[in-house]
Amino acid sequence: MENFTMHNPTSLHFGRNVTDDLGKTIAQYGKKILLVYGKGSIKKNGIYDQVMEQLKQIGVEVFEYSGIKPNPITEDVDAAAEIGKKHNVDVVLAVGGGSVIDSAKIIALTIPCEHSAWRIMINLAKPEKAIPLVSVLTLAATGTEMNPFAVLQNVQTHKKIGYGNPLIYPKHSFLDPAFTFSVSREYTAYGIVDLIAHALENYFGKGDASLSDRFVFAIVREAMDYGPALLDDLQDYDLRARIMYAATSALNGLTAYGRVSGDWGVHDLGHILSLLFDSPHGATLSVVYPAWLKLMKDRTPERISELGKAVFNVNGADRTILALEGFFKSLGSPVRMEGLGIPQNKKKEIIDMMVQNKVNGAHHKIEKEDIETVVGLMFAKAQTE
């Protein structure tokens, strides 16, 4: 087991009506607020009005940036940061899912410096401070509400990468499960896939940490036990709460302590599909993970088998992979490229882009021939077909 420091400075406010304290929490940080959100769903479902009422009560100035894409881009971050700079804002308030909060994290770094978002993402700029960030989560999936990581893509350079910095932990995150009621069945399923994938990325990382492994198993089981029921009743508050808590726990450090690192090779592969085809992030992961496990089954069979025994009560790597793939299918999430609407004739383009982006895992290395293999597996017919 590796040495580690356990520290998470985000104050998480979880439960029904927790946003009733949003205004007085934001008031601690200043009077000028940059509100960042997506393409308008929060106006349709009433969340925008609730947030604005809280801001009205504390008498702050609000400047808005809307239109953050589900696969967020650097242009939006730079444009929002310019608004923040122009008005000398005190707080960034992100209301949305992972893409909005990820964008807001880099916005918070970009406002007080003279560098572009992408220079920060590729570590050509080293920010020394960030504007305080507060988030209101509307989609349970990424765990970004309680960690120091963000993912952005650059359309010009054809890159989609992750970035980490302790400065971008949200100061406060508000999680009311009722705020996820309007999330569609499809995107609820993708969120369940995403939280499982986050737990597994740490599980297949480097280092021996048995208790962290057990946290992984528990989180995956939580998703399996309550995810299908939620998909049958999207308005069930208790089920929404269980999945929301699981998604946060999957990537707030709990599954990583005691390890050298997670692996993140599956995310690296999946990011290319989102970059090329604007595919939903969670949907790419349900396609990539079974293929990646098949690639790795002779390299780490014991690890895969341990997962299968603990989570699915099956023996052996092959049965574990089939069980995970079957669960993803039961959610309605795709497990092959066909399900993403990506035709066979795109195979070479995908491989070339993965090679160009040097996709890899931190622990399980991926060579060019591995990329060709795993892409082939993603296009292959499912065993149960």
C-alpha cells in the first residue's frame, strides 16, 4: 500500500432543498457572480429560477455565460473567462452536469491570469490562483463536483485531455437529487456507466490497496442494485439520491487512496470517439470498457477475475467481461460502435486519431497494435448476438 494524504476541501451539501442555502454560501465570497450553464435545460426545468431567486436574495450582480456543450470546448471557456475578467467577478457559479462544472473549473483559473484555457490544460501556463467556484449539480455521472480534475477538448488541435490542479476543487457543491429528475432515461444510463467506469479506472491502476478495492466493489454494486430500478422510475427521489452519491464517491478520492495511480486508458480511448463524433461520454465508455478488458484479460486475468467474483459472483475473466457488457446492455447503453452510430468505414480514422493523440494508460500501456486490436473489438459483434 502506497503512502497517501487524504484531503478533500470541497464542502458537499447533499439532499432535498439544500440549495436553500446557496445564496448565503455564495455571499461569503463576493458580490459579482459569473453564472455558467449549458444550453438552456435549467430554464425549462425551473432550476435556473430557483438559483436566481437565491442570488436575488443576497443582492449580487450576475453575469451569465450559457451554451456549454456536453463535450466542452476551450472556445467556450475562453469566452466565459473574458466576461469574468471584464466584470472583475468574485465567484464562478456552475449550474449543470460534468461538462459545465469542468468548464467552470478552467474558467476559474483563466480569469485571474493572462493565459488561454488551452495553455493551462497543456501545462504551458502554471496558474497560482483561481476564482472561488461553487457548483450546483444537475446530472449524476462524472464526480467533478468533489475533485480537482477537468476535461476539455480543443477542436483546432484535435485533442481532448484531462487536467488536474488542487486550485479547482469547488469550494462548495450542492447536490439535490430532485435536480436530476428531468435527466432523460438515456443520459441517466450513461451517468451510471460513467460512475462505474471511474471506479474501475482506479481499480485497474497501479498499487495494492485492498480497502480501496472494496470501495470500488461497493460503488459498482450500488450502481447495479439501484440503477436499473431508477431507469424504470426516473422520478424516484431515493433512487436518484443513491446513484448521485455513488457517482460522487467514485471519483472523490475514495477509490484511489493507497495506489500509485489509476489507469485511465479506457477514458483516453473513449475521448477520441467523443472528439471525432461528438458521442456522449458515458456511451463511449460502455463501448470501450468491454473491448479494453478483452485486450487485457491475458495480461491481468487475476485482477479481472477478482472483480467478477466480488461484483457479479462469476468466475474467470471471460465471464466477468461478459457480465459487465451484459449489464451495460441492460441499461440501454451501447456496447459496440454500431450502437454509437459509427460505421465500419471510420475504423482507420479512429485508429489514426488514437495514434496521433498517443492514447495510453498510466499503468497498462497501450501500443499501436493494441489500439488496432481494441478498435477491432469495438466493431465486432457482441457474443450474445
